[in-house]
Amino acid sequence: MRKPFIAGNWKMYKTAAQAVEFAEEFKKIYRPSDVRVAIAAPYTQLWALKKAFEGTGIGVAAQNMHWEDQGAFTGEVSAPMLKEIGVDYVIIGHSERREYFGETDDTVNRKVKKALASGILPILCCGESLKIREAGKEKLFVEGQIRADFDGIPAEDAVKITVAYEPIWAIGTGKTATPAQAQEMCAFIRDVLAGIYGEDVSEEIAIQYGGSVKPSNASELMDQVDIDGALVGGASLKPADFLEIVHF
Ligand code: PGA
């Protein structure tokens, strides 16, 4: 059975002190349930956040990493560095990284493989732009991303990946995909995965929806059969809002 998984994505917000402040406040109101919870924070906050969440079961995620363990890659951070400080998850291929930092399906695929080999669970993002959706090509596009990003990954590793379907037109715009639109694409992604790995494996892979998820729409999105969780940007920055989503 797939367990619901709600992850916050803080993007480039908060200092380490503000992250700890959030954690202390969140711990006061959070009650563990069968929902998996994690926060993806900037690198400088991860160590402090991991310590602040100790014993709560709340996971900590990086928002990117390099595919090599070490090397002359100024400004990059590697999987062993993240693993050493206890990072549980890593977001890979967020649309903002694809759009502004030259992330491609090839680099996404390498990073996902490295994360898996290092014992860090990948949250792999995919999703189409408004232009692609208006042209009616969103399924073709997302299928291409999924096939390229999972290329060469065996089934026993594929089940450790969480796919986050995030239509770019819904990110930070307040314009959420309708539950039906989100469900349709998440079901389609599961079909594509079933085509690659078989139905049993595809049924084990968690698929999140992301894009303007907020307390007021979380539960109807989470009610959809193929939506197993949410990747939450803006609404994860305040403890009370994030908690409401976690308790959808
Ligand atoms: P949003 O961001 O919830 O602010 O739309 C989601 C994301 O980019 O992961």
C-alpha cells in the first residue's frame, strides 16, 4: 500500500535560524500519523533542520545535488555530503532547475541514479508548460520526461522514487490544476510506469501532485486515486498552513 507523502519545498526561502524557528513551532502542533512528511530546504539549513526534527519522523530533503561523488565542480554539492548529515530525500529535476539552471533529462537521470546508489530517496519532478498544454501535447511531453528520467533504472530502485507531477502553469501562480486534471495525468504517469516495469511495480510508486497546493484544496487533490501526496511550495513556509495540508 502506498502511504501518503507530503513534502514542503522551501525553494530559496529562510535562513538556518528561521528554519529552526519553523521546526520548533511545527513540532508543537504536529502529531505523527501514517502520512510521510518531509521538508526540502536550502543546503545551509539541512544540518540544523535534521537536528531540529530528530525523533519526530519528519524527513529532510535537499533541492538538488550533483551526480558525481566529488570533483572539480565549483558550487556543487554531492550525495555523500548530503548523506553524511542525514539527508533523507532529494528533489531532482524541479522545473525551476530545468528552466533556470540547465537541468536536462540526462542530468536528471544521472542524479536520480546517484541518489539511489547513495541511499537518498529521489523526488523526481516532471510537468508541462502552459504552451505545451495548450497545444494538447502534455501527455506526450510528460511521457518523454518519465521514460528519459527512469532510463536504465531497475524495478527494485524505481519503487524508491517518488514522482512529483508539477504542471509549470500551476506553480506559484495560485492556479491549481483541478483534481480531475491532476488525477488524469498522475494516472497516465502510472500507466507509463506500468508499461516500463509492469503493473505491480507501478502500483508501488508514489506520485505527488505539486502546483499551488494549499490548505483549502489539499484534501480534494489527495482524494484522487492516483495522487499519493503533494509537493508544496508557498504553503509550506508557515507551520500552520503546512500542518493543515499534512492533516488533509
Ligand atoms: P507552489 O510550488 O506550491 O508554490 O506552487 C510548488 C513547487 O514548485 O514545488
